[in-house]
Amino acid sequence: MSEETPNGGREAASGGREAASGGKEAASGRKEAASGGKEAASGRKERKHVGKPVEHVGIVARTASRRAVRTAAELADWLKRRGITVAVDETCLRALDTTDLPTFDANVPYDLVVVLGGDGTLLSVARSVAVPILGVNLGRLGFLTELARSELYPRLVGILAGDFEVEERSLFDVTLQRTNGEVANYRAFNDAVISKNALANIVEIELEVGGKRVAKYRCDGLIISTPNGATAYNLSAGGPILYPTLPVAVMTPICPHTLSLRPIVVPDTETIEVTLKTAREEVFLTVDGQEGAIMGYRDSVLVRRSKSNAKLVRSNQHTFYDSLREKLKWGG
């Protein structure tokens, strides 16, 4: 026994060293996995630095606002004096009573489009252009717009030199399919809303996500929102605030008859289908509060993430959380 014990001790020690070595390898593997996680996280950058000088600018202004129209004229002159090619939207040119500037065309690949107005003006542009958009808030709330009027020219100096970042925001393709075979297509930056007329009774709508039945709602309507629109109608109806670059959609019922029917967040890779199950009531599909149509009994609305994204100019000096504090009057 005395001769076997040292040998057994050596084997145990060897086994201990192997176990320790295995522990180190496992720890090393965990470090590599953690390192890989960091690399993956760093690869999912939300913003892209442009770096290219701006040479061609489009200007779109809210023509119902005299301040926006005046600012458009000032901005066009300011840019031209710096050698920048400028185009201004047609309605703004008419308001200015001038033909001295080229007309803005949503199909032209401008280096930058400056939108002067509020969120509504930016919405109408973001659905139709595929170039960086700089929103200047001349309205009230301005959740989507990046700059206040007082910040415009100081910030533009750096932006014209290419010192700005672009944040891509999801858009939804919205299709209204009628029972007679007719189809209407829309694009949403904020939301698609199915809602009853002010004098109509409660409506019944059925919701499917990815071909799977979710629920049948008896309510005043349903909001299908992008993360961009989470702080708009969705928030007013009791829906959640979403970080604007999340790859999701949120569906929020408007005044549901059953209180347990709450907002639901789903991946934006799934097709959302809403079918109207109520006859003899006036029900509307409204996209971004700006366009839409009347729905009929058994008409369906299909919502899918678009292959196109909106590109918003963003600043390192201002975050989404800053906007929440400022616009919603949060403390701190």
C-alpha cells in the first residue's frame, strides 16, 4: 500500500493539473465568447458617420407657416453664398413668388434634405426620399426633428463639411386589400391606424401576426406603429415608448371593450394582418395621419417592414433620452 500511495498521489495531482488546465481553457473560451459578444455588439452600430462634404441640398418647408417659408428663403441664400447647389419644394417657391431656384424633386439623390417645420412635415418627406434628412423644428413638439431654429446655422457649418451621422429608421409598407380585389399601397413612417367614425358604434377587427391568429378586438380602433411612432398616437393611447431603432412593431388597441387586451410588441419580420369584421359602420385606414381610405366589411390591412429605411441626421450631442426628458417634461 505504501508504494501505491505516492503513485496514486501523482496521478491525482496530474488529474488536478488537467482539471485546472481545463478550467483555464473554459475560462479562456468564456473570454473569447465575451470578446465575440463585444465585437458583435460593436458591429450593430445604429449610426453611420458620413464624412463626405455636402454639395447639393434640397429644402422642404411647411408652407402654412410664414416663419418656415421665410427661413427657407434665408437658408437658400445662405447656402448659395457658400457654393452649395440648392433646390426648394414647389409649394414653397410659389409662396415665395420666385422661379430663381430649382424645384425640389424627391427622386434626386441630394446629399442632404433640410425640412423646416414640425414632425408632420418631416413625416411627409421621410416616406418618399432615400437621402439624409435634417429636421428643423418650427412647430410645437418636434419629437423627430433634430434642431431648433436657433441651432440651424451653427450646426450646418459642420454638417456641410460632412461632420454628421445618419441614423436609419424603419418604414412600414401598408397594403389595403379589398374584398373586390382592389389594392391600395401606402408607406408609413409613424403608424397605420384603423379607426371608426366619430358617430360609429364599436367595431370588431381580427388580428393575425405571421399567419397566426392573435385576437379579435371589439374597440374604437387599432394602431400599428413603428418604433418612430411609439411617441405619437401610440403613446397617447397607452402604448409603450420604444427605442427608435428597435426591429419591432407595436399594436395598441384604442379603447378596447375588454380591458385585458393590451398593447403587444412583435418582431417587424412578421406580416401583420388586420381584418374588419364589422358591417355597416364607417371605418378608416389612416397612414401617418396624412393619407388613407375608407375600409369595407372584410377588407384587410397588411403591414410589413419596408426594404427602404428613412435616414435622419443625428447629433452626438443629443440623444433619444434627452428628447424624452425635454419633450415629455421628465425630471432631471
